[in-house]
Amino acid sequence: MKYVHSPLFIFQCLLQGLLIGLFAWLDWNTAEQAVLGGVLLCSVGIPHGANDHLYRQSTTLRGLLAFIGIYLGSMGAYLAVWWVAPAAALVIFFAISLHHFGQSNFENPSVWYLPSLLWGIWLLAFPVLLHWEEALGIFGTMIGGKSVNFSITQTARWGIAAAFSLLYFSVLLRYERENWPRYALQWAVVTAWYWLTPLLFGFIVVFCLWHSMQSLQHQLIYYKATKKGTFRQFAFALLPFGLLALTGFGMYVYFRGFAVGEAFILLSLITLPHILVMHRLYGVFH
């Protein structure tokens, strides 16, 4: 079953619509936003990559240790790039993230599937266009506290967003004509949510509610089909590395506070190996 025809998609649209209504009519303070964002991050956002080890080719203990070594090694190599060339590391983060977000939405194994690329760009670019100065400030902290000055008028940003939306709809009609109304509905509720919410809170909800849940559903389908496992087994398998990731995140927040730029760099470190694992999954189970 294609993702947009699954019960999860309907649930996501309904829940996103409910959140839009609640946020539009109620005055959510920063504490309430932090609670919802924290619950989503801890329940699905951070743990959604905790089962990557289940999809390794070798199921032996030696295979597990090799997998962990490669996983940590890629994180270390990427951290080195952040250290010596942070601007390049940021560009890499954008590139792998837009690919990953788009691929999980369209479940297509190709890196160059145009609807996937455009959707990934929209999820990342639209909130940046809405909160331009704030976003540039975060990017500046991520590349070593440097000032990022790139002035674009609000009118120009609206024009970019409108033109990109028309391009996305045109591409959907070309590649996904049968499912165009569902993807258009998804675009509408996600865009409305971004429009109403602050930068960080809006992105966290979209990341968790849409991407993380999409990824978990695909992983579960793959796990049941190839490993003959149950939902219960899948959920329990999330616990070891999921709890480890949550513990590490909790220690970071306790000792460092929640510095947004640093948090995104940490996210990028675990994103890189996770994307490689998931790209293989979409390739072998499509």
C-alpha cells in the first residue's frame, strides 16, 4: 500500500489539522510549545532511527559490531568536516536532509526522483523563508558563530515560495497524477502549520509528525516482510538504542542547555548514517 493511502496518512492529516486549529485559536506560550515538541521528539523523533541495526546485512554479533563501528565512524568523519569546514558540512546537511525527507514521503529508491527532491526542499526552505533573519542566525552559529548576511525582501521571499509551490504542483501532476489530491492536501496542512508557528516549534512538529512517523511505518513494513517479526518485537527492538539516544540527548541538554545550532549539528551526525541505512531499505524494498 502506498503511504498516502495508508491509515497513517489520514491520521497525520487529521492531527495536523487539529493542531492548526488549536494553535490558531489558543494562545500557546513557549512552555506549552516546548512540552509538545519535547514529547514528540522523545516518542518518535529521536528514536525513529534506533532500529537501524536491525537492517544490517550480517545478523551475527560480529556483523553488529561492524555495523556499529561503521555507524560511529561515519559520525566521527562528519564531525571532522564540521570542525574543519563547517560551511561545507552545513551544505551537506541540507542536501542529505532534503533527500531523506522527500524519499520517506514518496518511498522512491531514486536519489533524483523530482517530487521527492521538491518536497524535501519545501520542508526545509519554506520555514526559512518565513523566518529569514532567525534562520540565518542559526546557520551562523552552526558555522562557527559567523554572521550570515544575505538580504532578501519579504516580497521576494513570497514570490519564491509561490513560484516553487506552482512548480511542485506541476511536477506532481506529471509524476503522481493519481495521488495528486492527497499530496496537495499534505502540502496545504504542512504549509498552514509552518505559516502559523514559530520556526523551531513548527519544524519539530513537522519532523516528528510527518517524517519520523513515515519512516517508522516503512521500517515496520520492511521488518514484518523480511524479518517475519511482529509489531511488539519491532517496538521492543527500539528500546536499547532509543533509550541510549534519549539519555545522550538528556545529558546534552542538562550540561549544555538547548543551543539550537549545536542541537542541529548533533542531529546531523546521526542523520548521515541513518540516511544511508534508509536509502538502502527503500532500494531493496520498494
